[in-house]
Amino acid sequence: MNGLTHSDFAPTFASVLVVDDDPDALLVLTGLLTALGAERVCPAGSAEEALSVLQRESFSAILCDYRLAAGELGTDVVQRLRACLNQDVPALIVSADGTALPAEALNAADMHLLRKPLKPANLRAVLHHVLSINRAMA
């Protein structure tokens, strides 16, 4: 071969916390992120579950659905998770409803929007982009 490894084609990223109240979506996102090179993916079905996980583990990125159970918004969940970590972890908000999310609010909160249905190449590109910005600022 020419000396290229698997990581040359699918660069890895350390860990992603995925928050979604839909069990099927959690399963799909976990598999997708693993296939894209995530070394560790931790699914959480609610903000409370995600906060509990943060007591034991840290993550290099958060992927959160925009609309969660009981009217909770993913943007609010990410803010709570970041406050718990006392760190601005890169965050991606996933939504099928792009009209409900003003770009200015997401930019001000340093979050990035991905529209459903997710395209694997787009997810990987955006995730690597936000992680590289985060590393450059560290």
C-alpha cells in the first residue's frame, strides 16, 4: 500500500455526548458517530441523564437535539451542560425545524446547527471543524 492508515481516511475525535429523547435517534447517532471515528459516544435520553453522566466523564463535544421532552430546548440543555463543566465544550444542535432556530442566537451561544436528516459527511466535517477551532483556542 502507500503508507496510509485508517485514520488518514476517518480521523478520530475523542468523545461525544449525545442528548436526544428519542431512543431510535440515540441509537442511530451513536452508530453514526462511532462509524465516523468517535472513540467514545455516550447517549443520554434527557438533560438530567446527561448531567449525571458529566459527574463521571468529560467529552470533547456535545450533540443535542433541539426539541426535547417537556418542551425543553437543546440550546438550554447545552448551556446547562457547559455550566456544569465550567467549559465551553463545542456543541452541535440537531433539528428538523430550521425556522425555529435563529442563526444569530446560535452564533452568539457558540453552537452550530445541523439539519435533519443528517448527512454523515456533513456531520463529520462540522464536528472536526468545531473541534479544531476548540483545540486552536486552547
